[in-house]
Amino acid sequence: MAGKGAGRFAPSPSGRLHVGNLRTAVVAWLFARSTGRSFLIRVEDLDRVRAGAEAEQLAELAALGITSDTPVLRQSEQADRYGQALDRLQAQGLVYECFCSRRDVADAASAPHGRPGFYPGTCRGLGGDERERRRAQRRPALRLASAVGTWTVHDLLAGEVSAPVDDVVLRRNDGVVAYNLAVVVDDAAQGIDQVVRGEDLLESAPRQAYLASLLGLPAPTYAHVPLAVTAGGSRLAKRDGAVTLEDLAGLGRSSRAVLDTILASLGLPGGPLEAALASFDPVRLPRDPWIVDPATLISPSAGPACKPSAPTDKVHP
Ligand code: GLU
């Protein structure tokens, strides 16, 4: 399938995947396969790793029929690649040292003209002597000297999405590359040209696409999928009941039955995944969050929860 591009699922191995995560993986797989792309799994293990979680997650995905066409890539093994990307940005004069603590950043954001989640460039203009002095006190993070205020991407489900691009962290002060840079570098290096993932990352897409442009890399096609939520509207979490394959298996629900529930929530016929492929049409994907009632994951006949939300009529071409 080389030459046709690739889609991917990129879990962080911090614990078990819940049905919402698995549903996003299913959608990513369907998007990739329905467009003739290969499908890759990448383990995003730069942060929050729990021992054993990677193997568990890969087994859970495999139980649904989702495997990687090439050996699974781990971000923790790509430091050289990230270093080269940083060098490239540095050579363009787009990188500066930042000595702010989390607290400093939070305080700046809540200051009168601050913007939540937005770094105002506090350390951008520090002179050489000042940097020298601060280095003796605290190891700096590296930030991008962003030259734009906003950037726009096209999302197959959300349409045009513009979001602010601030001076994002490129390398954390513990020396580890930051998520936004790693994702951009890896997607390009792996030939991934279709990024299907949870809607929580929609706001990050413009800054990632901007970073790609600075690195001379093509931006992928994006599709951000509505998240799974509880009946109360909060994001589904493991504490919300039996929502992982492991929990559900303990209650007598097979992986195949869970896959069928996930596919039903997408308005698709039961598995295996290959069978659902023929019916997959992005236009018909639900555009609202998936409301999950754990009781119906255990016993789907218990009620109508896990209901597919109404599809809208268009995918933004
Ligand atoms: N590793 C991220 C997560 O598990 C996903 C990042 C991405 O898909 O770009 O939330």
C-alpha cells in the first residue's frame, strides 16, 4: 500500500483504553481503509507511561481487529528525529529559551490582558546576560517564536478551523520533546497524511499544521471525531463504570460484542470491521458526542443509551 498515504491511531500508554478511545480508533481505521490508506499505530510514550499499558492497549486494539501495518513506532525512540527538527527551527531563528514555571504561565494567562492557555511570550525578549543568569537557576524549555497569530486547517468533519498559535513549547525543560512537535515530526516521517483523532485535539491542529509548514512538511488531512461522554455530558473516563474491554469481559461481554456496540453507535452494521467498511460513509458519521450509559454496554437490551446521534448531511470536502 506504499505511496497511498496512511492513517493512524496514536494512544498514550497511560492506562487501559475505554470504549470512547476504542471508538475513535475504529473510526480512524475505517477512514484509512475506506480511502485505500495503510493504517499505523504509534505509541506516544513521552509522558504519563504506565508499565504494561502499551501491551494492553495493543492487545485491546487487536481484539477489535485493529493492528498496525508496520511495526509500532514508539516516540521514546525517535529523539534523533526530533533533534533534527529542532535544529531546523533553530536555524531559522524560531526558537527561544523559556524559564517560566507552570505557575508563571498560569499567572500570565490570568493577568488582565492574559488569555487562558496562551503563552504571551514572556521570555522571548530576554537578553543574553539575563538568560545566562536564569540558566544557572532553572533549565529552560524551548519555545517557538511564532510569527502568526492564528492558523487555519481544514477538518473533514468540522470544516475550516482557525485557532490561535502561540509560542508553543518545543522541548520541555526536562529535555524531552513536546507533544506538538513530536506529533508533527512523526506523522510526516511515517507518511501519515490523514489524522483522525478525538475532538479534544481539534484546537491543536492549527498549531501543528503551522509547525509542519515551518518544517517544510505537508499538513495532513484532519478529521476530529466527537468524544464519548456520560449522560451528564462530561468526558467519559474509566471511573465511569465498566467501560474498558477488560471490565466488560469480566462481566461477560466479548470484544466482538463491544465492537458491535461501537459500530452501532456509528450507525454501522456489526463487525468484523471489514464488514462495516462497506457501509462506512463519513457523511453519515454522528456529529454529536456519543452518550455512553455503562449499563447498556453490559446489556445492550437494557435501554437505548449509547445512541448514535443524528448524522448531519455533509462532510466538508
Ligand atoms: N496521544 C494522544 C492521545 O492519546 C493523541 C495524539 C494525536 O492523535 O495526535 O490523546
